[in-house]
Amino acid sequence: MHRTEGTNHNLGMFTNGPPATCVEEDWLNAVQEEIAKVIEDSGLALKTATTETRDQLSAAITALIDARLSYHSLI
């Protein structure tokens, strides 16, 4: 993952004043892939654009935490 490097970026941070930071495809793709990796690493399958969902990342994090807690309770 990397901080935004789009035109007018301010030390890799978004700002609320002019000029606006241009969001570039490389940054958006990096964010997408970082999120997708968490979902896939939890054992969940990524859904398609036609599947309305807003809870995959939350479900993935919960599954990863539950798996870790279950593992440690067995030790």
C-alpha cells in the first residue's frame, strides 16, 4: 500500500482546501487490492459488482479475529 501521490497531494494526505488532490487509479487499485486480500485471506470469496454488499470487510475481520481467538483457546 502507498499514500496517495496524485496531482496536488499534500505529503500523501488529502486536504479539504484548494487545490484538490487528484485521486489516481494506481492508488485506488492499491486500496482495492489491500481490502480484497483481507477478505480472501479470511476464506471468504469476493462478491461481484452485481451483488449488493457492504459488509464483506467487516465479516472478514470478524472471521480472522474469531479464528485467532479459537486457535489461542486451544493452546
